[in-house]
Amino acid sequence: MGEFWPVPDVLAYLSGAWRAERAVRDLASGDEGRFLGTVEFGPIADGDGGLLQRESGDFTWRGVTRPAERTLRFLTGPDGTAEVRFADGRFFHGLDLRSGRHVADHPCSADLYRGEFTVRDEDHWRVVWRVRGPAKDLELVTDHTRADGAQART
């Protein structure tokens, strides 16, 4: 992928609207799916200084397309980093993009989710989740492109 683009403040970088395209592969069965949608990072209503991520779009799996959505909370961390939590407040992973790249692990039952976050430039970033364990063998690759045309505020 080449050089990574350092992000001194992850919340400032993510703030705003993004287009998201995700390819999902079940490595055990060979099935493939695709998510197309938007990701909005906006202020959390309780005023804690973090961002609420709202992802919505259409997910196609085995020829069937359905609406899909999820919500995550990105809380302010030290020195421009963030702590990512599920909508219900449970910890998901840390996020430090100061080098333009971050690897995060999240154990889920007996499976392990390993995410690699990379920033290409002010308007493009990618996350690759590799899920391994007795229940899952998946790869999810999501490319994000800034949708609002605004430059990152980092």
C-alpha cells in the first residue's frame, strides 16, 4: 500500500461523512458478500467530547440484499487517540493512527478479531478485520472515502 498518512487526532480526522464499501469473505465456505453505505461520525449527545459512528447501508450475502446498520462510540483518548466502544458501552478496541496505521485485537468468545487500520491520505482510510476461531473464518475489508468533500481537520 505504500506509505501511511499520519493522523495526529483521530477524532478530528474521522469527523463527518464517509462512503463505505466492504467486501466480506467467508474463507471456510468461499461465500462472498458486499456492504455499500455511509458512515457518519458526529458528536455524542451526552457531550463527552467523543464521536458517535452511525453506519447504514445495504448488505448483500448469498444473493440476498438487506438493510444493515451499526453504531459505535469513539471516545477521546490520550494524545489524539480514541477508545472504541460498542453502542451498549462495552470496550471494543483502542485506536491510534498517529503513525497512519494501527492493529487492534478483540477477543469474542473463542474467536479473535484482528483489525488493521491504515490511512492513505486525508480522504481515504481502510480497515481489514480478520476473524479466526472455531466459529468463524472471515475477512472483512472496508474502504472509506470522505463523502462531504471537506478536508480532514487534523
